[in-house]
Amino acid sequence: MSPHTTPSPQLLDVASPDLAHWLELPAHRSGVRTARHSMGAQLAKWGLPEEVRDDAVLLISELATNGVCHTPSARLLCGVGLVTDRSLRVEVHDHDYTGSDLSRCEPCVDDESGRGLFIVQAIADTWGVDRSALTGGKAVWATLTTGY
């Protein structure tokens, strides 16, 4: 499983600052919960359909959890934005400067973790990993069609 490599617009390229929402959090499990609640509230404020909100919150949760569990980061930067009137982008930026790729794993049936990127791949229209211009670490991103 590898992320899509098709280019995608940067979240900061949204038409208006009102169409992007950023949150910097400690890289702890409690930060993931905060990201879910904050991003969900922002998506509701934008009036996105409940199914899109649920998928976006799940993507943020999975990407942030990977940042917490698999990087040496002390903080994460989570973002969500309406890049077009039909496309939503979520991003999680970490402080992993090692240049390592996302680790690939094949979880066993009884494993309680290790399925995050499979979930991202199943839900997102596209997803990928870039070097973050904001943190210098990795930026893992995913896009969803909003249904508008």
C-alpha cells in the first residue's frame, strides 16, 4: 500500500482564510481527541454533510494517531480546508526530520492496531506524504469530495 502521488493543492491555497482551520497540538493521545472535536466543529460550521464530516474526522484521527505513535514529534499541526467548492483536504504535519517514509505493516487478524493507513486509503479520494514547508517534517494529507 502506498500513498497516491498525484499532486494536490496545498491547504494554504484555499480561496479565503475562512475556508481553512489549523490546530497545533501536543503529540499525545489526548491531542488526537482534541483534533477530532475541533475539526468536527469547524466542518459543521461550514455546513458540510454529516457523512463528509464523519469521514474527515476519521481521517484526521488516523493521521494524527500515526503522528503520535510513529514519530518523535512533540507537537503536531492539523489542518482542514475547503480547497474547492467540491473538495476538502485534511493534513497532519509532524516534526519527523529523519526523511523516513511511512512504515508499511501488514497487521494480523488479532492485532489491535496497524490499520490506520488502510482506513485512510479506503476513505480518501487521494492521499499522500510530502515534506512539510510548515514544520520541516512530514505532511500527510488526504482529500475528500464534499458532495456539494
